[in-house]
Amino acid sequence: MAYFLNFRVQGVGGPVIDPYLLTGNGSAVPPSVSVVPWGQVTSLFAGKNVVFVTHGFHVSYEDGADALEQLAGRLNFPASYQFIGMLWPGDAVIPYIDYPFEGGPAMDSGSRLADFCNRWCAGAQSLSFVSHSLGARMVLQAITGLNRRVRFLCMMAGAINRDCLTTEYAVAAAKCDRIAVLASHNDDVLKIAFPVGDLIADLIHGDHTPQSALGYDGPPTPSIVQSPWQIADSAGYGHGDYLPSTGNTKWQKPAQFISSNVFGQPVVWPA
């Protein structure tokens, strides 16, 4: 049984809503989950090291719930930790072409996540955040609005400008005790599609200078994150290899990386 923080009203696409907690089996088809009564939320987090984990762009409600359910099982945190998978509408009925517009829902979800944490997680021992792809923008936006520090932040294949930790989200970075990044030069989505989508987004919003992605080249200021962060080219990690998916076992090493870092162990890419 896993816990999910749901920001969605539709299985695919749709608006962002104020999140509420679900619990159950995210891998069932459709997910077999029920709403957690608000009266139980505070006690769920009290004294716990809470780890919020989110998927990225172009992930449906069902696919997101399934991937995060599998990841929760693999991480198998002890009782002092609480895994919360986050389901947000970073997708659309017509896929991919909407990418330049999905930064808005990611930021909206992040702001609502900050409000949720500030209200309901005051009694938590610590808060940590793990993201994939465009989910990096969501969690960074959330951390910016938090009224407390963050124990650990991990961004896998971050679909966000590589200088984000020292520019747009410098405030968020300064709130984190530890930051880890996983980047790969075999990520063709970030190599080819991200620069195009980023350029279009810049033409729409005009709020940043297009550049390579954090999840491709890593940060331009390496000292701000734990090292190492670049996955060896020989490992062949593409954009879809960080979270569970059908027929793919590569995600198990990122899961091990997450687990060891959440527990404060030295940053080492699994052998």
C-alpha cells in the first residue's frame, strides 16, 4: 500500500487542483485507491522523515501511479520514513507538442505543494523531494515556498535549465541540506527535444535564456550538488530509465541511488 498526493481531476491532462492524499494500490488497473480523511493527515506525517517523489512530463494518472507504486516497493523505507508519490497533470490529450506549456502546471503544482506542506507537515521530522524530468520544476517551486528547510533534494534527468540552482531557483537550493543530480549524455529527449521546447517556452514567456538541461550536462556550478552526478556514457541511460516502466530494469540503480542518499550515505552510483 502506497500513499499518493493527487493534483489531478482527469486521467490525462486537465487542470491542477489543490492536492489531497490517496492510499491503496497504484499498480492496479485502474489504480485501487481511496481518499485519506483530512483528520488523519497530520498524524500520518507526525515525526516522520517524509519523502515526496514525482514523475515528470507526459505521464498519465495511471502510469504515474503504477511507476510510483513500484518505486515505493523497491525503496522499502523503514517505519520512520513516509513515501508520498505525487500525481500531477504534466500531460495532454495530444502528447508532446504541449511541452512548452507544461512549465505552468509544474509551477502551479509546486506552489500548491508548498501550501500543503506548510499546513500539514509541520510535525514531520524532515522533508525530502525526488523528481524526474519536468518534475524538477515542480519540486523546486515547492521548496521556494516552504517555511522550513529540506533534508534532501534529488533531481533525475531534470528537464530544466542547468543553471536553475544558481539563478531561477537559488532560493530553493539555499534551503536544501543536500542536493543530488543524475544526468546522462545518452538522454536524447534532453539532448534533442529539450532545447527546442525550451526555446519555444522562452518565446512565450521570455523569462530565461535557453540552454542545455540539468539532466543532460549537469549543473554549471558543480560544487552546489553532491558528486558524482554524471552517469557514465557506457551505462546508456535514456530519459525513461529512471522510473519503473514495462520491460525496463535500469530504474533499479536510480532507486538504489535515491535510497542511499535519503539515508545520508555518501553519494555513489550503484555498481
